[in-house]
Amino acid sequence: MKKSLLVLFVLCAVAVMSYAASVAITFPAAGSQLVLKSGVSITWSYSGYSASSLVKLVLFKGGTSSGHKVGNVAQNLTLGSGAYSWQAGEYSGGFAGAGTDYYLKIVSVNGDFNDFSDAFSIVLPKIPIEKFHEYTVLNPDPGCPMCGVFDIGALLAKLGNPPPDVIGSLVLLRNGRQVGLLGKLGSGGLLPTEKVKLRFPADDFALIGQANQGFEVAILGESGKILKRQAISLKLGQ
């Protein structure tokens, strides 16, 4: 009888411990609409696991079982931190596009636990219509049908001129993807007086002069990390 009671006690204790151990993403919540590249805080709650447990965050699209992995959002976070500051849509390969049916997954590095968030959407920012007219004008190149000539001084003015000791690259991005290299900064690199010609991929060139283009000018450090970025709208001059 005593042995039976002991077994029952052990089983109950294990059941209680199993019930108490949980991890759940609390934001994004169901139906959240996150503005692409805006700052948000991914949050989660937990119980029954060590606060020092290492976790990673992964972005999925299309469902928790039939969907596909977009990419890693963050790695080697501590479970006890309870939150991660995120530029909505950012993952290891760039930025996800606007769309619905996105999910975040928190995963224990040692495989002990995981949890999916509810479905959320990533939406484009609402830009006042007057902003559409604040274009950066590119000079066309008659000998290059899909080229534009950039005034480097104008681009650096939009970013705020970097300190002279910054070593890196000035690039054009679209939706987080590099369209082209405009030149090197520092150590005798680009000068604000220079003009640089860039040949665009056909799909990107077709957007010049339209609204909601998704172009940005950015300074990349030597490691490839974005040090500064600024959204711009492009159009070709006459």
C-alpha cells in the first residue's frame, strides 16, 4: 500500500511539474499589424524552465505546420530576458515583404521547448501623399538605358555626413536588398563632390518615379552592418 502511494505521489509530482513548465510568445498577438522596419518588442512568458536557458527566434510564413521558414531573427537570447527589440520583418537574410500569415517561433537551443506566436501581418508604412513629391533626382545616362547618376553630396546630406574616420560603403537598398554599391567611404574614398553612375536591375529601375518604391540609401560598416539608413524616393531628371 505504501509503495502504491509513493508511486502515485511521484506521478502526481511529475504531472504538476510538466504542467507548470511552459513557454509562450505574448507579442505579436493574434491579428497584430506590424509596420515594416518599425521598432517593436517581441515578448514571451515562461515557467518551469531556467531563466538562463538559451533560445532563438525564427520567422515563419504560411502556418505553423504547412508554412515555410523565412529566416532566423535572433539567436542565443536568454529565456529570462523575456523580450527582444526587433525591426519588424528583419531576419538574417534581410527584410521580409509585407504580407499576412506570419508567425514567430521561440526555440530552445537545446531542443527542450518551443512555441509559435499567433498569426500577424507585416504592413507597409502609411506615407503622407506630399512625401511622394520629395524625390531625389537622378541624372539619366543616354548611353545606359537603366542607369542613373547619383549626386553623392545629396545622398550624404540625407544620411547626415558620416565622421571622417568611418570606413565603409555607401549603398542603395530596396526592401533591405542591396541594389548597388555607390562607393567606398573613408581613407580616400568617396568625396561629397563626386557623381556616381549605377546600373539598376530591370525590376528596380521600373519603380523609379513611382510611389512606395522601397529604396533606401545606407552606410555599411566594414563588417557589413548598417550604420545609417534613410528612405528615399527616386526619379530621373530630364
